[in-house]
Amino acid sequence: MTRMIRAALRPGLVVALAVVPGLAEAHTGLHLVSADGAAAGFAHPFLGADHLLAMVAVGLWAASLGGRARWLVPASFVALMALGAALGGFAVVLPAVEPMIALSVIALGVLIALSVQVPVAAAAALVASFGLFHGAAHGAEMPAMASPLAYGAGFVAATALLHGVGLGLGALLPRAPALKFVGGAIAAAGVALALPL
């Protein structure tokens, strides 16, 4: 049993170690450049604590909701994130993108901490609205020389990976008190991210 838990946690530890350098500041304005943009797109969600925490939290909340929510809730985030990225890539400016991203971290943390159970459609709609703002940030920060399709494929893959980490953690953690603690920590981090705004 201990061996199974270690094996399940290993991908999460790899992700955590990969993102530690990016946690210092959410959006530095620096972009990774690759020939096709896929590497830059994949790296973008890992370069800010706001994106990373929200995407893991989506998976955690989906896991706590159970059933069809485990795939519908993350899928709704990804779908509207892609739309938001297209808007951002075409310089369509959504209002209050950064505050909404910080709010997404706070709200998802609170939903996890309080074990809020809502219908799948409501959860998917809420998470999708957050995805739109995360996508707008991704699209607006696409490197100038990157292929939009490759860049988009990169951040969609990274987002799916982070949702998967959240789903995996949700399956490993008992509903209480560990899940409540993790949710509270995510919400507190969201408040800290929102303070400079």
C-alpha cells in the first residue's frame, strides 16, 4: 500500500519540483521561445502560482464532486480556456483578467475546503468562467514568433496534466481533514496573490 501511494505521488512531486522557480512571480513578462511555441505554451501554466494552483484545484474539486464531474468539470475549464486564449491572441481584452484569475484560486480553494457539492452543470459553468480568464492571459502572453496552434496545444496539455494531478491528489486524500486543509491553503494562497492587485 505504501509503495502504491509513493508511486501515485511521484508525478505530483515531479510537477512541484518543476514549478518551484516559477512560483516567485505569476507573470514576469519573460517568454520561453521555441521553434513552434509548444514548449512555451506547455511552460506557461507552470510559470505562475495562480495558474498552477487553479488548475490543480479544478482537478481536486472535480474529484471531490465525483461521478461525471471528474471529467466534465476539467473539460469545461479547458474548453473555455481555449476560447479565452483565442480572444487574448487576437488582442480582445477581457476586464480584470488578473483579479479574476486570483479570484478563481480563492473560490476553488474555498469550494474544496468546505466540500461544496453542486450539480455537475453548475460546477462546470463556474469552472468554465474561470477558464476563460486563464485562457485570456495565456493568449495575451503568447510569444510573437510562436505558432498559435502549437502554443495552444502546449498549454492545453499542461492544463490537462495539472487537472490530472488534482484528480490524483483528490483520490488519495480523504475528504476530511486533509482535503479541507489543502483547500484552505489554496484559498489563502489566492488571497496572497490578490493582495498586490
